[in-house]
Amino acid sequence: MSRTFASLRIYNYRCFAAGALASNVGTWMARTAQDWLVLTELTDYSSTALGIVTGLQFLPIPLLAPYAGAITDRMSKVRLLKITQAALALNALALFVLVASGAAQLWHVYVLAVLQGIAVSFDNPARQSFVNELVPHELVANAVGLNSASFNGARLIGPAVAGVVIGLWGVAPAMAINAASFGAVLLSLFLIRPADLLLTPPRKGRGTVREGMAYVRARPDLLLIFGIIFMLGTFGMNFQITMALMATKVYGKGAEEFGLLGSFMAVGTLAGALLAARRGTPRLRVLLGGLGAFSVVCFLAGLAPSYTLFALLLVPCGFFALTVMTTANSTVQLSTQPEFRGRVMALYTAIFLGGTPLGAPIIGWVGDAFGPRWTLLAGAIACALTFLAVGWFLVSRRQLRARLRLRWPLRLEVWHKGD
């Protein structure tokens, strides 16, 4: 088996990855269906309402994630994942019933978005730190990359299928598929062999949340990465809003074309995830170079004069965004002591996703006030400023030099001044 897929040699990881892939397809179908429901059936193309729904999905994360991380470090991750996945399945089923019965209203979507966010607050740190129990330390970066490949491979399939399903039969069937897909990941959790897990002894005692936050405060390298992912997650990764607005209000397209945009972006994110799985050791220059390239491509996408060019630009946009995310995730996991990993990953999740309740409504308002294109342009500018600020900090405070090589393949080169 090639180095790219090395983690799949391990039964427990292979089992978990198969269940996650099936569930991820359903999740991406549901995201597309929910956006279409809010934008075209429950409102008159209100980007503000769509931004609020997106923000509410992530609102509980910064509030609950530190406590979720402490719980993750204390209890069996398999048991916690069974609980969170069952809760997410029930939430998806409730939304399907409301839509299928014709009773769905905007406030129902708001409430279910908050409940989903509560479950995700506990699910994300458990799922991300669970990788370290499925594979040995030397395969963690590979497993993180394959997890992203699974998620984005599903993104390649889910939105396109959802667009076809919505066009033929409506929103409800797409949501029904999502509710059923949680059965796959629950089955995979029951099939995992407990004896083969590489368990970290559960943390005991009190004050674990405070200890986790103190650990992060004492790690400038983690704080730098957290700053990057906060800006990317808050202002750059609002494609749930931007693609819907660009498809409907700028290019005048329907559900099928809207769903297809998600698949175009998934081509890039899948390529980025597979490259990350093959890359091995994460590096700071890859993280920073990916952020700079993402800013440029995202800005160009906001200016795209046609639907076709916009769709094509989403491929490199997804590639560079995924490069930043997987490099940051692997760096944090590999550099964190095992007894703190659950809490640190919970804080990582809180910072990356927790900025969405702030960013999504702002981006939605920007779309209403200045036009859909500015939802992309504003995010690109925010990420570009982050790239420049981090670059200045590294060069001025760490005695480094940096250079962007402007011939293919593009590369950000960083070295010490004394070298």
C-alpha cells in the first residue's frame, strides 16, 4: 500500500474511516439542502438569514468546547462518539420530519442549528483526538490527511447529488439520506476492536479545563497557529454562504448548479487532503504559503465574471484552504502532550469554528449591503492581512527571512538570517 494510504493498513482506522465517509456524504447533502431551504423556501434569498443559521450552528462551540475537551480527556472516546453521533442523527431526523410534513419554519432551523452545535462541540474534539488511539504516532499526520480526504471526497459527491435530488424531488429526501447516514458511523464504532486501541490513560482530578488553557497560553507556537485558523475560519471559510449567493444572485443558477459548485471546490480540497496525507511532517512554511495563496485565489473568485470561471477557481481555493487546515491540525496534534490533547483540540475547534457565529452574520450582512461578491472579497482581504501580519512577526521577532518563489511550483521559502 502506498505511503498516502498507509493508515488504512490498520483495521480500526479502516473501519472508522469507512463509516465516516458514508456519514460525510449525508452531511454534505444536508448542508446543501439546508442552505437551499433557507435561501429559497423560508426566505426571499436573504443572505443575512443564511448567515445567522450558519452562525448558530457554531455558536455553542466556543462556549462548550473547553469543557468538552476536559470530558474527552476523562472518558472513553468511543463511548463519547456513540453519544454525539446518536444526538446528531436525532437532530437530522427532526429537521427531515419538519420539512417533509410542510411544517418547517425559519425559527425551527435556528433552534435545530443550535442543538447541532451543542452536539458538535463534544463530537469534534473526541473525533480528532481519537485518531491518536487508532494509529501509531508516526501515522498521525497521514491519518489526519486521510480524514480530510474522506470529508472532502464526500464533499465532492454530496452537494452534486443533493442538487440533483432537490431538483427532482425536493429538499426533504436529501435530509432523509443524511439522517440515515449516521447509522454507518455508529455501526463502525461498534465494530472497532477495543483491544487494538492505543489508549491514553484518562485524565483524573479537577481543574482540567484551567490546566488545558494554561498549557496553550504557555505555547507561543500554538497561539500563532490558533490565530491563523481563527481568521481563516471566521472570515475565509464561509463558502456555505458565498457559494449560495454567487450561484443564485450573481449568476442566476438553480439547485443543480449550486450543488455542483460544492463538488468543484471538493476537487481541490480532496487533492489537498491526499497531498497532506503523503507529505508527512507538517511545516510552518507550508501553512503560511497556503494561507497567502488562498487569499489571492479567493479574491480572484470574487471577481469572476462567469459561473464557469468561478467554479474553476473554487478548485485551487479548496486546495489551499485544505492545505492550511490539515497542516495546522497535524502540527497541533503532533506537538501536544497526550494528556492535554483532548483539551487542546477542543480549544482548536472552538477557535477555528467558534469564530463562525461572528463571521457568518457579518459576511451575510456584507452580502446584503454591498453585494454577493464582497462576501468573498472581504474574506480574502482578511486572510491576506493575516498572512502579512504573521509573516512580519516571524521575520521581525524570530530573525527569519522569507521569500515567495514566483515560478511553478509556487513555494514560500523561510530560513534563519544566519544561514
